[in-house]
Amino acid sequence: MNCITRRLKTATVVIACHALLALIPTLTHAQGKRYNIQAMGAKGDDKTVNTDAINRAITQCFKAGGGTVVVPKGFFLTSTIYLKSKVNLLLSKGAVLKGVADANRYQSFVPKTDLSKYSTISDEGNNGNSAYDTVWTKALMIGEGANNITISGEGTIDGEHVFNPKGEENMRGPHTIILANCRGVKFENVTIEKAANYAILAYNLQDVVFRKVRIRQGWDGIHIRGGKNVLLDGCDLQTGDDAIAGGFWENFKVQNCSVNSACNGIRVIMPVNGFTVTQSLFAGPGKFAHRTSGKLLRTNMLAGIYIQPGGWGLVKGDIEGVHLTNLKMRNMDNPFIFELHKGNNARDITVENVVADSIKRCIAVNAASGFGYQNVLFKNLQVTYATNATSEAPWALGAMNVQHLRLENVKFNTTGAKPAFAIKLDNVKFPALVNVNVYGAEHIDEVKMLDSGVIEGK
């Protein structure tokens, strides 16, 4: 595929992505009748456990054909509540839905459909994140097959960092929200904090909007395994683990978001087809520590965007149609890592219009032997690295097993001691470096080549 064809194909993917997003319903579901949980006997005194009252309100609203369940101002303790179709759970300003401290009081999500596609199995054969592990799938809120649902308002859902010695890593408690097989879902304005595991874990969602959602602390923020037509718009995510994660995405867009993490900003662990991140900020260090690090209280942000299908275990499928554009990044280890494993390939990855500073390690594009990338483009990048005497080469970019790799209008700089070379190309068949400041007659030592083609743009 020549450069012009590749650009036309990329443009077509972007146009199709925007067109599909336009088809996502506004999700302003009919409000219907309002049901105040206090009328069902709930008490916002931070003492009474209100699980039954809240579930009664949701069920009554659902049976009446839909409407709004109102959580008024106050601290409402609860264990597992169940979300149902056409119900808007509205958290008023000052309202807090707070998880009870006892992990044994939470129910588990038990799939009614086959979700094995979304499992990841490591080389050792373990699978701690299975949808069929009833300890792993405990949750404060559960919704399966619940369509046209909304969680909105200016209130807060507080997972209260519930500790479970039987959970993953002998500490993780229930997820805050688990959704599966849902269509027409909207989260708007709400805050989710202190998740005892993931803030949101979802399987097989379609037509979903997260708008102005705030997530604080916990582990993963929004983790979706199987998502079609998903939009994150104007969200502010400050998490202890990956802020956005998952895979098997189709037409998945992140825009106007602020991402802060003590792990990775975005981590893709499964195939995707049509994934866009634009007009967003990725900044470290994490405001909240990586909870698994324990006493170390590690806060350094790892990668801004880490795409690694198969990284958590064998999962077949490809990465295609990735567009990362108009991003600002600062103070992290790597701005981008693209890593392929057995059974995975990648096509049409574009990274453009990025300004990054205080970056400690290089951009990495790596693939397992026998697998690789086609058509990877970095365009209009300005990256400033904070290298030192211990930094390893390459300090700017390393690529291995790539067919077409093009760098255009790329500026790599460093504020510290500079290692031996900036760029390493290993088995890159058709490399192009056009207006790249580390390549030229006076900087030939900045590029190391192994089993690669002649560089275009020399």
C-alpha cells in the first residue's frame, strides 16, 4: 500500500468513525415518573444500610416503564444494587451512594451469556480476571441486559476502598459498577471515587457515552471488554491503575479528556478496530498511588498510551485504525508503547500533533518475531526527554518488525545526558525519516539500523 492510499484509508476510517458517533443516540431517555429513595425508606445518615430500599425504587421504576430514581443529598450506605432498563439513577448534588465496608455483603455478577471471548489466560494458565470468578465479579452496582440506562447528576458513588483478603492480590474488593450486554448507556457528570477494584468494568456494551465523568483513586477507571460505539467526552480520570483499559473495541473515541494515573493512561490489552484519542491531556505523576505497590506508594506514570493485545495472555486479533492526535503529554516514562504478541498484527496506526515533555523513556514499537506492523506514522511530534547517565539507547524511539514506518516533522530533544543514539530500527523494511531533527549528515550516529531498508528522506 503506498503512502497516498494509506492516507486515504486512514481518512476513510476517521470519517466513518465520526459518522458512527453521530448515530449514537443522545440518550436523553424519557424521564417518566420520579422515585425518591427516601420515600422507600432509605436514610442518608451514613449508618443505615439502604440496599433493599434502593432496589425497590429501581424495580418499581422499571416495572412502570422507566423513569428517574432520585438519590437526594445525604450519605446512603448500600451493598449491591441492580440497574434496570430505562431507569435513570440521578444522584443529586451532595448525594453519596457509599459501599458498605463488609466485602461479604456484596453479590457477584454471574453472566447469563457466554463471555469467554473476553477472558485472558496467561502462559501459566491462571486467569484472575475471569467473568466467571465469583470473587472477582463482586460489585456495588450490577446491570446485565439493561438497556437505555443513565447514571447522572452531581453526586458521588463511593466504593470506600473495601478490603477483601480473598480478592485479587489478597486485597481487592468489589468493583464499583459492572455492566454486561447493555445498549444505550449514559454516564454524565457523576463522580466515582475510592473504587475497591475497578470503577467501571463492562462486557459487550454498545452505544455508550461517558460525559464529564470524574474518577478518583481505586484501580482501573473505565475498563471495557467489548465495546461498540463508545464515546468518552470531557472526562477527568485520576486513577491508581490504568485510567482506561480493555479491548475488542469498535469505534471507540476519547476526546477532551484529562488523564492522570500511577500506571498507564490508556492500556489496550485486546484487539481494536477504530480507536481514536484526540484533544486530551495525559500527565503524571499519579495524584493517587498505585495501591498494589503497598508501602512503596508508587506514583510514577508509566505509559501515556500502551497498546498491547495479548499482553495479559493469549488473545487473537489485530489492531487496526488507530488515530492518536492533538495530545499533550508530560512527566511519564513512555508517551507511547505499541507491543504485539503471538497471534496479533497491526495496521494503520497514526500518531500526530503531539507535544510531550519530561519524558523518561523512548517511544516503542515492538512485535514478537514473525508478527508485525504495517503503516505506522508519527507526524508533527515535539518530544522532550529527561535523560541522564543511566538512560539506555535508543533514547527517543525504537521500532522492530515494522513494514512501513514514517516519521515526518518530528523533533526529539533531551535536557540531560544523551545516550549513544536516539533511534533504533530493527527489521523495518521501509523506513522514512522526513524532517526529523536527529537524522541528517551531521547526526548520522543518532540512528542505529539492524536488518532494515534504506531510509527515505535521507
